Amino acid sequence: MLIESTTMTPITDDQIKYIASELQTGMLCYLNTKTGELLFVPNEDLIDDTAPWKDAYKKIEDSYSYREIERPGSRDQFIIMEDFAIALPDGKFKQDLFNILDDEKPFRNFKKFIDKSEVRDDWYAFNNQKHIEWVTEEVRTILERREDEQQYP
């Protein structure tokens, strides 16, 4: 499924998957709503040496056309974990997972528990798909806003 805009090159499924993957690694992603160019940069506050991305940061700062494709917030990520638990068959594993989600440090403990389990691959596939869906919606929203801005300057 292509995401199209009247003002730029369409975003492909492969690009959506790549954006989702990069966001999951902590990179920031910016979409140029005029050209469709994607820029990936680390969060400047989290790294010491920004020199390799100097040109990309400058492009983003100097152009109103770059919009950040945001990653899911912690509440959204929690809902993804919860949805995964809901989708599991009833049993002790599912109940243990819900107990982890209700306890302290649910993100860390969920990951540790899942990584030791037989559903590890299922979780990562589920999580990746949810991130792809998130990015798809984010891109659509960005492009719709851009189209609205062009209609009503």
C-alpha cells in the first residue's frame, strides 16, 4: 500500500517498514512533505558526537517542510504490550504477563519475561506490525495536515 500525496513522491511499504525499524532503535525520523525525502538522525540529547549528522540536522532546521514522524509514546507502547497479552491463549503464561504489566517496571520486566519465553518471536513480530501500523498512521496524518495547510495558507 502506497501512501500518496499530491505534493510529493509516495511513501512505499518498504519505507514504512524501515521507518518503523529505525524508530524502534531510537532514531528520529523526519519526512520532507514536499519531496518525500526521509532523514534519520539520533536524538542530539542522547549522543556526544553529532558531527556525522551535521548536514541532516541543518536541513531539518532550515526547512519548514520536514516533519517528525514520532514514535509511539510510552502509553501507546504499553497498550501494544497489553494487546499482545490479550491475544494470547488463556493460561498461566498469560496471567503471569498481566501480573508483570500490573507491577513495577512493566517495560523492563515484560521484555525480560518475553525474551525467556517461547512466544519471543511472536512478540517481536506483533510489536513490529504495530509499529508499522503506527508509522502508517503518522505519515497519513502529517500529509493530511500538509494538504490542509496548502489549502488554507
